[in-house]
Amino acid sequence: MARFASFDEAVAVVQENDRVSVASLARALGVSSAAAFGLLARLLDEGHIEGAGEDGWHRVITIQARRRWDKNGSSSGTPSGRIAVLESENADLRHKLREVEERLTQRSSAPAAAPRMRATAAQQEDEMAHTRRRLRHLLARALHPDRAEGNVMERNIHTDLFKRLWPEIEAAISGKPSPDEEQA
């Protein structure tokens, strides 16, 4: 069975939203589309909402704008109602302008941040290069054949291992593919 909604319920729904359509009002009140359409027409006549946009949605007129209307509750068709609508639109446009100005301010500060980001990236790259040099130095000291101990046979094995591994160690430290990976 269809539910009958009061105009006051429709006003309450509209005041909770920024915009309203026939379908959204029908869902919120649990009424048919025809009933919601009738309520929207009355809301429009009494200045609670603007006319429908291209997308079918009605923007809600702010309470402050409705307070400016005369004591009789003039509709948007009267001069005082139209003034209230225009004042509401003006307030909305000023708000949007402030938002755009804030976004532009944020964007203009972004180029100033770019040199800092580049400097930080360069500093990190310098630190990585320093770490690679230290690692290379430590590995060379630990594995170089001149530091090998033991008999001649053990030193020859150490030298042979160093000659085979050192190109791969260099490639790994520099981030390049090893000689074996390049051949494959």
C-alpha cells in the first residue's frame, strides 16, 4: 500500500541534503514517484529548492536565503523570492571561488616543493653511491688474493674464486646485470 507523506516530511528530507531529485525524494519518503513529483512542485513553489538542472536534480536553497523572504513565505516567482534565490546562488559561487583559489594556491606551492624533492633525491643518490663505494671497498679488502692466507694451493683457489666472482660483485653493487646474465 502506498504511503502518504506530509509536506513537512519532504521539507525535512530536503534540508538534510544539498540537492534532491524525484527519485531520491520518493526513496527517502517511501512514496510513489507521482507523489514525490507533487511534493517537489510544492517545494519549488515555496522556495525550498531551485528548478531542476540538466541532470534532473534540484539544488536546495539555503535556510539563510529563505529567511530573507517576506513574512508571507513568498514563492520563487515573486521578486523577493527571486532575490533570495540569487543571493543563495551568489553565496554558493563565492564559496566555489574560494575553493578554486585554495587549489590554485596549493598548485603554485607545488613548483616550490619540486627543487626540495630533487635535492632530497640527489642527496639519497649520493648516500647510495657512498654506500656502494664502501661495500665495494670492504669486499675487495676481504676477498682480494693479496690477503689470502694458507699454502700455495689455497691461495691459487682464492685467486681463481676472486677472479670469477669479482665481476658479478661489481655488477651487483652497480645495479647492472652480471656478465653471465648479459650472455644469456
